[in-house]
Amino acid sequence: MPLVVVGSVALDTIETPLGKREEVLGGSAVYFAWAASYFTPVRLVGVVGEDWPEEYTKLLESRRIDLTGLTRMPGGKTFRWHGRYFDDMNRRETIDVQLNVMAEFDPVLPEACRRAPFVFLANGSTRMQLRVLDQCVGASLVVADTMDHWIRTERPQLEELLRRIGGLVLNESEAQLLTGETNLIRAGRRALQMGPQFVVIKKGEHGAMFFSRHETYVLPAYPTENVVDPTGAGDSFAGGMMGFLAEKNNFDPVTLKEAMAYGILVASFTVEDFSLDRLRKIERNDLERRMAEYRRMLSF
Amino acid sequence: MPLVVVGSVALDTIETPLGKREEVLGGSAVYFAWAASYFTPVRLVGVVGEDWPEEYTKLLESRRIDLTGLTRMPGGKTFRWHGRYFDDMNRRETIDVQLNVMAEFDPVLPEACRRAPFVFLANGSTRMQLRVLDQCVGASLVVADTMDHWIRTERPQLEELLRRIGGLVLNESEAQLLTGETNLIRAGRRALQMGPQFVVIKKGEHGAMFFSRHETYVLPAYPTENVVDPTGAGDSFAGGMMGFLAEKNNFDPVTLKEAMAYGILVASFTVEDFSLDRLRKIERNDLERRMAEYRRMLSF
């Protein structure tokens, strides 16, 4: 089934202990869409400037990613993010952000996107996420991400959003900030009480936790020693997860758990090189091979 | 099969955000022995002072814990540790340590301990661990723990120890310090090259990683929301793991993985109350129930 993602499209400058890349392809919607494209056709909704390299459009279209919803703003500049990772790759600092065309991002969804059954609201203001949600008239499952900034500044809107979506995906510190709970299990259960049918807490190199009314579980990350650039791991996780759900056209508990595992595995590839360089080299069968190893790892 | 543990026996004073307990039963050998006692008879080798409460001796003997190797030093005082946990329970500070009788701890193993096939060298100086190792003439598997302090101050002795033992158990920061690698997978593989047949890196609330020449895997922690006191979780993990290996009288890869899972589950009970208070209330069937849930959690 078609899957829509609404979020940022960026030119990233990334510094890690292993090197630096300037103005490379990035953004939450891009990582998500690529990760999901192993499983299902994806429609990306976002905005770029006149400086957007045409080769990136071709690259994304070479996957099953429909860019009808990607607006190119005349005279505008593409969103830029510049970050630096510390030695352990688990912490990073933002050196510079230039919102550019993202500052005015207020998407009008093409008809095909409005009717899509699976929707992911990636990183963006909660007000914008709500306006997109109003347009998703055909959605059977809407999942949203959020960030510290929106939890702090758009709390009432976020509470409304949580009452209206099926799933919430967020990281550890965001879960703690949202709920005031330091224990992640309490945090996850508390977030669940705020409305969504399920909550996923991403723990980076430690995997991901799932919460619904019926179950709580943790799946570990796939152990990779080649961590080159963690950028986009969280969005790739969400893309792999949602892509699998859309492929199966199902989000029952059994499918959701398998989807979590696929999300974890796509993310484990993402971090093995800068930008989308590692994902560009893999196909579905590489995911399946790693899945077989992952299942073996977890059986005893 | 009998299992010997050599390590500290302590009176702990513990402060967590949820409360404080003074001079309660603790120490690496105590947590280890209790955890292992669900699986196999344990012989504890340690030292206490004249102030050691007789009730604690009775309590340990009420489990399958043989205290022939526990020396009571006339005129001595029992080892004391006083620690305080921060809000997230993942970090702690040591407020006070009184080595007392532990300062001179240089155990002479009773004959039954010398002949035991399974041995765990818990927290203690590496020189002391080596002297104990010399006495373990009947051991088929010796596993050791270590600490930042010994990695820094007894490096040559530690390198000798690593060449002579079957398994090494250590936590994240210790693995990084030992190997100079920040990536835990590289750290684990590097530690393996230093001699042992297997290495386990304990990750606290994030589970544990296993490394041998043939495989690398991660198992997540069992998700418990009732984290009251993390003291002894690592030693309980090791006790559950070694106890299961001793029960099976085997340490092949299949048994080791199941042993890791039991270690994780015993530790998940340990943290649910102060000192050994939670473990005092459970029996083997409680472990088996949680194991069934854990297996369900990891299957998809």
C-alpha cells in the first residue's frame, strides 16, 4: 500500500571522528522514504530551494519514491543542517541550522497523498503536523515523530496530536521530557495514556522499545562495529518500520513487532556510512540476510 | 556441579531517589552466590569481621550457599560501601568505602573449592585473583570480573589473568578502558584477542553483549519499571549465568546463550528492591515464568 511521509529534505554537513561530508543528501523525509522504499511505494512531501541538486531528485526517483509532493520554491534555498558527533558517536552538537524554505513549510497534500492509507509525520512543528493530519482523509494509520523543541513550545498542540494519531515514535530524552518520567518503561506507558495506540521509544545503539495496551517489549539493535555516521538512523528506523506495515497493509501486534525488527535492521545499515551512501548499496535481500542473522541472535 | 565464587561480602549503605538503607547485606560474592543458588550449590569464599550479623550467615545458608570458605577475622570489621544513585538510576557516586578486613583479603581455598569445576572471580585485586586462580586446580571454567581501578593499576597482572581464564565479564566503561575502543563491538572483539574464550559486556538497563571467536550477539534487558536499587545487578547477572552453566555442567555456545538470558532475568529481579530483598521473595519458578515472557518478547 502507498505510504506518505511529510518532513524535511536537507543538505547536511556532517562531522564525525571518521571524517567530514559537506552538503550531502539528508533530512528526515529523505532517510525515511529511502528506508521505506525497500518495502513499498513512497510519496514524499517536502520543500526544497532552487539550489536543490537535480541529481538528488533523480536518485530518489530511482527508488520507488514519488516526488509529486516535493515543492521547489523559486528563489528559495534548501534547508541546511550542520552537526558534529563526539568520539563515542552517541552525542552530537548542532553547529548550524539554516531553515531557509523550511521556515514557511506548510504543505498542501496532492490528492494521491490525501488518500494514502499509511502516513508518517516526520520531524516538523506540531502545528504543521496537525494541518497535514487534517488533510489525511484516507489514512488508516498515522504515526508521528516529535522533538524536544516542539514538546517544550507546542505542548497543547502536541496533546491534541497525540489524541488523534495511531502511533508515536520518539527517542529516550524526548520520551522523558514529554512524560516527566526518567524510567523509560514508565515513560512509554505514560505516553500511551496520552492517546496513541502504540508508542515506540528509539534507544539508538541500544535498540527500541514498544508499548501498547497489551504489551511492552524491547528489541536490541543489530550489533554493527562500523558506525561511521549515525545521522538519519532514527528516521531510517521509522521508514523501515512503516514501510513494512504498508507492505503488509496491516498493523496488528505480530506485524508491528516484525516491522520494529525491520526498522532496526535498516537503521543498522544507515549508520555504516555517511548520508545514504550505505543504503545506496543495499537491496531487500541484504536486509533479509541480516534479518536471518538477527533472528538467530535472538533465539536460544 | 558445584560453583565457587571468590569476592567481597559487604555491609552496604545505599541511597536512591526512592529511599535509603543502612548497613544492609551486600557485596559482589553475596549477590553472585544468591543469584547462582537458584541453579546449583554455591561455595562462597570471602572474609567478614567480628561485627558480621549472624542472621546474614543463617540467611545465606538457608539457600544452597556453603560458607566454609567465609573467614571471620577476629577483631576485624566487615567491608563497608556507601553509594548514592542519581535520578536516572544509571549513574552513582561512591560516598564512602571502608575496606576493613578486605584490605588483607588473600584467600586460601578449602579443598572442596580447589576441586570445583566452575569458578567465578568477582570484584577484587587482580593479584589476588591470580593467587586464587593458582589454587583452582579442578576448574574447567574460570570466569573473572574486573574494575576500572585494576585495569589502571594492575595492567600486567590483568593481561596474565586474561590469558589464563575462560571468560571475562565487565561493564561498558571497563571494556572501553581495557581496550581503548569506544565502539562496544570493537571493544568486545579486542578483549577477546587478549585471551579468554568469551567476553561478556554488561550494559545495565540495555542488556548484555556476548563475544566469542564464533559469534557476537546482544540480548536486551528484561523491561522492568520497578527499578528501586541497581546495586548488585551486575553480580546477579554473573551469578545467574554461571549458576546455569554449572547446573548444566556445560559451556557450549547454546548453553552460554541461555545462561546469558538467565543472568539477565535474575538481575531484573535484583533491581526491584533494596539489597537482596526482592531475590529473597522469589524462587526458581518465578524465574521460569519471566523466562517464558522474555522468550515471547524476543520472538517474532
